[in-house]
Amino acid sequence: MSATSMMLRQPVPEELPLRGRVGMFTLIGAESAVFTIFVVAYIFYIGKSLSGPTPQDVLNAPIFFSVCLLSSSLTIHLAGKALRHRNVATFSRWWFATIALGAIFLYGTAREWQRLIYHEGLTISTNLFGTTYFSLVGLHAFHVIVGLLCLTFVFVFSVLGYVEPKHEYQVELLSLYWHFVDSVWIVVFTVVYIVGR
Amino acid sequence: MSSNSISWSNDIVEPRPVVDLLHEWVTTVDHKRLGLLYIAFALTFLVVGGIEATVMRLQLIRPHNNLVSPQVFNRLFTMHGTTMIFFVVMPILFGFGNYLIPLMIGSRDMAFPRLNAFSFWVMAFGGLLLYFSLVGANGLYGAGNAPDVGWFAYAPLTSQTFSPGHSTDFWTLAILVSGFGSIGTAINILATILCMRCPGMSLGRMPLFAWLYLVTAGLVVLAISPLTAAQIMLLVDRYLGGHFFDTQAGGSAVIWMHFFWVFGHPEVYVLVLPAFAFASEIIPVFSRKPIFGYSVMVAATVAIGFISMSVWAHHMFTVGMGAGANTFFVLSTMAIAVPTGIKIFNWLGTMWGGSIEFRTPMLFCIAFLFQFLIAGLTGIMQACAPFDWQLGSSYFVVAHFHYVIVGAILFCTFAALYYWFPKMTGRMYNERLGRLHFWLFLIGFHLTFDFMHIPGLLGMPRRIYTYEPGRGWDIWNLIVTVGVFFQAAAILVLLVNLLWSFWRGTRAGNDPWDAWTLEWSVSSPPPPYNFSSIPAILSRRPLWDLKHPGDPDWRYEGTP
């Protein structure tokens, strides 16, 4: 009954893409679509708020924290490279650096939100700017948190000695996601702190 | 049979406790079982959504009827639309995709089996959440309350001011969670088709079914995600006091329409492409010819996928978008008719000169061709913005999109149900009952939806719960409602046929249709691991090659 017996000629085997990679790329595609809608809403509502505070009044570009987040893309790349060279200790160090940089970025967001909410009186329900700002930046921060949780899991595993060079593929998938989170920030930063201000 | 194959139906050995069986179905990650769960779930909701439609038509059977109150009527059309789109058509299409894609491309399961199970259960949860609103929504005066904002839930109807209580929250949450399920399934289908094909199954040799699902899944990823984003915004508005769609605070109600239809129009193609997939498998088999113009079909599919992302605002001509935007969306909408027309010609080309067998699946497919043509033509009519200004939000629109969703998608789904029933159950359906279903449904469909165009042209708006006599709408509404009874009877015949054949039908064997794709090479129903050894293929019709070793397709096909 097996279907192999039906052929005498055998086909040339084809190199198929890895399913984890395809899955992660399509997930990134879906997430990009979600972000696109939030970015469109943000741009559409620039300058449409009926009351203050406006972005010009209260927003300062978080240059340092953005540099932290963007450099975490470099560190996670170096971590993956170390694992490919079978150097688990170096991997752990770069991996920790990635988590630390991501956490610093989150701290920056938290500080900014605290200032906006308690000192500038801008909340999600204050005006259109508040609504769009907190949801767009919040959506991104949510993705950073999810990414950090996943990274921390891997870091705990590596501290406990479970991460081996054979896990290079899984680590690569996670770093794809992290690169996505970082590159979305470039868009969000441009829209919120440059175009919108 | 190889010795290591596990027996699929061990009820012959000893009957298993019901709890065990149930537990197996709940915890399963097998793509075939999940496919069947999707289909069963969808058929259940088809009956529920059908009952809602029937009650609405009974209310409209004559002027000044008092069967339901205006409030209940609003809930009925909201629940009918939401149910049919999100909890009938989407799940049944995912069900067939789940069941058939791994079998057709020679794989043992989907790429991510657990994600598959998660997606199904999340979607099922979404459906139950929507209907839990009937008892849990705590509407006005504390009564249970179904959502009543229409299936596209235009702002500002959905704001706390106009929609107090929780009925709208149930609507938005149900769609949000079922959207997660849809995105999960779409990712799964993409990864399965791209990564799990058997040796020799190049993209150019895949069954068209797989190609159409590939494009569908891509559209789901790009279309459902905006809907998810819009639902999150709606939740922010309703729970956190946001102003996305709050016109009082400078927000825009029109941007909700844009966000909704950015999802909504690709969604039409998400629903119809799998129907095309069914037709593209069934028509060749019952015409005894390979599909005509395979590569053109693929190209047309991909073209539809791309163009469908740029036509959404033809749902919004009556909003007043300005001449530039109107012109763009008129032209893009007209453009999408071209690849769709190519497909119809290719199906006709497949039938041309074939020796057609008029079995039930083929009957449904032939009816689909005619009806889809008419649906497309009324679509082109409304693609003209000035024409749409006259008929927007009239019964003409209702007739048009039901012509697509019932006349094309549901007909193809029925065809698929009959065509793959022998594979899924191992039993043949009853042909006589199948034909009865077809003719009853055909008559009912045309009574209802042909005559629905006319009151629309005469100016009857949609979503009204009653109307005055003497406007010339009475007789048409009566005919439309009479058609519903035929359709309901036909669905009853279908359910009787499915249940009766499941237990009493004759054994179907592996390949009752003398078909050509890989799913017919395994036993019916297929064993848990599908293929005891992974097949290797050389052409688009591997079973033809197997059955005709002297004249195999790969000699002529020249596929990579």
C-alpha cells in the first residue's frame, strides 16, 4: 500500500526551508500588519487632538535608551555567532548583555511614562495624542516584555547548563523575533519622536 | 499493509469507554481529527446562524410583521453575520485545509501540530464566547443581551455611550480570540506547504488546492492582523477611555471603517479562495481531465491575493471619500475581476471536451460556476461608484454578497463535503439524498437571492426590521422567505445524509472517484500517520502515474 512503490523513477530531493524559520517569519509578518495599523492611526491623528498636552510640549526623544535597544540586536547576533562557534560561555555573556540592554530600554519607557502620567498629566484618556501614543509605544513595550521573558528563559537554561551548540537553531529563531522588536522601534521612534513632534 | 501500521478503527477489537474517546478528541494534535473538529464545529454554527437568518426572514415575510422586536432584529443580523463569517465559513475552510493539505502534499502532519490544536480550541472558545453574551452580557436593565451593532460594528455605535453593558465587549473579544486562532492556523498552513512537501512535490507540482490555501493563508496573516489591531483599539476605547473612534474628542469614525474593511475585503478572498480550491480539485476529477491552465490558475490566484489588498474602500463609496480615492478603488475593484474571470474560463476549459460525471459534488460545482459568475457581475455593477451611491446599504448589496458567500462559497463547501466524505469516514454518502439536497438548495437559493435583488433596486434598505405595505416590496419579500424553507429543508437532508451515511453508508474504498491526488492513495479514513512511508512523486497527478505506468504524466508535464 505504500506510495513509494509506485515510482520507478525517483525525483530529485528538494531543499525545503526550515519550518521554524518560516513560522517565525510569518508571525513577524502578522505582527508587522498589527503595528502598521497602529502606526497609521498614530500618523492619522497627529495634530488632531482637541486639547493638550501636545507632543511638542511633553516628548523628549529617548536617544540613550533607543541606542541601548538597537545595540541589543548586535549583542544577540554576537551571542548566536558564539554558539555557532560552540562557545557556550561567550554565548551566555552576550545573551545576558542583550537582556540587560532590553531591560534598560524598558526602564527608560517606564520612566518616560511615569513622567508623562504624573508630571505632565497625559494619560491614555487625556486626548488623541495620549490614546495613540500610549497604545503604540505600549504595544511595542509589550513585545519587548514578551521578548525579554523568552530571552530570560534561555538565559536561565544556559546558566543551568542546558544550552548546547545544537540549540543554535532555536536561538536563531528567538533572535529573529528580537531583531523584529528592535526594527519596529526604529519605525515607532521615527513616527513618534521625529515625524509627530 | 506494512506490519508497523497502527489500526485506525480499533472498535473492532473492543469498544473503548466513551470518556477515553472524548479525551482523545479533546487532547488530539492530529491534523485529521482537528480538521473534523473544525468541520463539526462549523456545521453546528451553520445551523445556529441559519436559524437566525430564518427568523429574520420570517419577520420580513410581510409588512408590519411583529414576530420579533426591532432590538431583537438588530441582534439577529449582528449574530447571523458574525457567526457565518467567523464561526462557519472560516472554520470549515480551515477544517478542510487542515485535513487535506498534509495528505495532498505527502506529509504526516501539519508543521506545528500543537499550534494547530491551540488554534482550533481558541477559535471554538471565541464562538462560545460570542454566544455566551446571550446569558452573560448584562445588557440594558440587567437582561442578557447579544451584540447588536452589526457585523462590521461601525463607530460610534460601539462606544460606551451607545452600547452600554457588555454585549459589544463579547463581540470584540470573540473576534479577537478567534482571530488569534486564525492567524495561528494560517502560519501553520504556510509553514506546512512551504516546508513539509514530500520528495518531488515542487511548488509547480502541488495540487492547486495547496496553492490556493497558500495564498489564503498569506491573506489571513495580512488581513486578520489589522482586524486584531482594530479590536485592540476598540477595547482601549471602551475600557481605558481612549479616543480612537471617539468623534467627540477629534477621533474619526471613518478610520474604523478603513481598518475594518482593510480586513473585510481580503477576508472575502480568504473565504472564496478555498472554495476555488475545492472546485479546482473536483471539476477535473469529474470531467476526467487534468486542470486546464495550471500555471495560469496559480498566477491568477497570486494576482487575486495581491489585488485584494487594495480594494477595501469600495465598501465605503457612500462615505464621501472624494473623487481621487473613489476612482482608485473603482479601478482596482474592476481589475480584480480579471484574474477571477481567468479562473472561470479555466474551469470551463477543464470541463470542455471532458466526459463529465454528474455526481453530487460536480453538480454543486457547476451551480457554483454559474452563480459565481452572476455574483461577480453584480459585483462589477457595484464597483461603479455612482451606481453604488444608489444601491449602497440596500438589499441589492445583501443579495450580491450572499450570492458570493452562499452561491459560490457554500456551494463549493457542500461539494467538498460530499467529495471528501468517503475519505474522511470510509463510507459513501447517499447519492439520491445528495441530489435531493442539491436540487432543494438550488431552488431555495435562487428563490431567495435572485429575488432579493429586486426590492434592493426598488429602494429597500438593509437592516430594517419591517416595512410599509404598498412600496412594491411585499411580493418579493414573500418569495425570498419562501426560498428559505427550501434551503432549510436541504440542510436537513444534508445532515440526515451525513449522519446516516456515517453509520450505514456502503464502504467507499481508498479511491472511489478514480482521482489523482495523494490523499486517495491512503486508506479511508487515513491511518494516524497518513503514509507508512513518505511518497515520492514525479508529476501533478501522482495517482494517474501509478494507475497508468505506460503513459505517466511526467513524460509530458515538464514541471521542475
